[in-house]
Amino acid sequence: MSHVSHARPVVTVLDLQRMAGAGERIVMVTAYDAITARIADAAGVDVLLVGDSVGNVCLGFESTLPVTMAMMAHHLEAVVRSRPRALLVVDLPFLSYHLGVEDTLRNAGGLVQKGAQAVKLEGGARRVPVIRALVEAEIPVMGHLGLTPQSVNAMGGYKVQGREAAAAVGLLEDALRIQDAGCCSVVLEGIPAELAERITRELTIPTIGIGAGAACRGQVLVFHDILGLVPGRHPKFVRTYLDGFETLREGLGRWGEDVRAGRFPGPQESYMLPEAAREQVTAWKPTTQV
Ligand code: KIV
């Protein structure tokens, strides 16, 4: 059997636990296609998430709810083709794990067969049966608690969760329940930093935060947010490291100017005829047709 060899060893789910234990912060970012995966992998991230945020970021939906299994599979396959060394986690989209254990296993198993190394699903105690079944089928599961985007209608919008005592305690309990069910780690999204810190202390599995303060064992952000590819206002928890939108717009704009001014393509971007062929082509005259 042959294995892909990487300059650095590949990251596995077991490494997440090891890294957290050693106090190393886990770096996770979304990737939706071969090029975003290649860039993220070259930047040395530990975990690539083929997130259902592909719906908002790449497909123009207003939420993640319209994202289907077919869409996730399509984007996962593109990421897999880049052969990342990072651990590859894929989101189970809305309705792919809500209709029963068998359906969930078929959906998650299909994504694993396409190259995912773990699946992520949203929700707490009520997801315990499907988490158990997935773990039983040797499919590592990453949980996702707090501001879970697939619950946007139930939450009445994208709002920070766990601000009231009862809700905060509920999230702590949910975190323990999904850990007991076998999750290998959990994303904490849009919750107060102190609550995320408490959950992180209570759990033995690593927490990965997004809008959940600095105490989590790792952090995740959307690729396009970090690189400033989405114009307009960002949520408070996003830090942008590049004005990617403007940089790309400017590059394309310069190319357009070169095309319009006849400066593109130049000799260096053109294929030339060999000398002998050029002479013949120059000397060629059309024969008169009778
Ligand atoms: O789909 C996604 O991008 C996510 C993360 C931001 C955690 O679930």
C-alpha cells in the first residue's frame, strides 16, 4: 500500500488531543476548494474545515440552511484533491443528521469515503444518539455549540448565546454530554469568553473557539474573513490580516487596463513561430479558387 508523503507529518484527530495537552494552540480555518486548501495548508494550519459556511461565502446564500449534501461533497472533493497535510474536517449540513441514525451514518460515511477525516455537527444533548452512532462507526465527530448557524431561525437571528445563567449552564451541560457521547473536540461559537473558558476547563477534549475568547485550546475563522475577501462589516470576532478584496480588485483592474491599452499580451506571454515556419507563413499567398 502506498501513502502520500508530506514534508511534515499529517495531522490526525489524535494530534488535536496531544496538542491541547501540550499547551499548543490549534489553528483551524475553513477551506472550500483546492486553492484555498493549498494556501491554508502552505500557511501551516492544523485543521481545514470544509464548512457549510460555503453557502454564505461562496454560493451566495443568506444562511447555511440551503446547503445540501451534494454541495458539501462537491467542495470536499475539491479540497481532498489538494492533498492537505492538515486534518480534514467536513460539516454535516442542515437535515443531513436530523432524520435518524441510519441516515446520518450514510451521509457522514459517504463524506469519509470521499476523504474527510472527521465530521462536524451542530447541537448539544439532543445530538447524543447520532454522535454515539458515528463514533461507533469509527467516524470522529467534532461538536459545535453556542451560536450554531443552522439554528438561526430557532435562535431568532445570529445572536451571542449563553449570556443568561440558565443558558450558560445549559451550554456547559451540553458540552459535557457531547464529550461523553464521544466527540473528539468541540467548536464554541459566539459565547462569552468566561463561559468558553469554563467549558474549556471542564472538558478533556479540546475546544476550538470562534467568537468565544482566548481561553479555547484553538481558534477557527473563515478563510475569506481573515484575508479580507468579503467587503463590508464583519462580526466583532473577526480579525482581518489583508485587504484581499482590494488587492485582488486592484490586480484585476491593472490587467484590464493592460488589455484595453494593448499592453497584454506581450512577447513574453505569446507563442512565436519557429524561423522557417515564419518565413513560409509570411511568403504565403492565397491560391485563386476557380
Ligand atoms: O461553517 C463554518 O464555517 C463553521 C465555522 C466557522 C466554525 O462552522
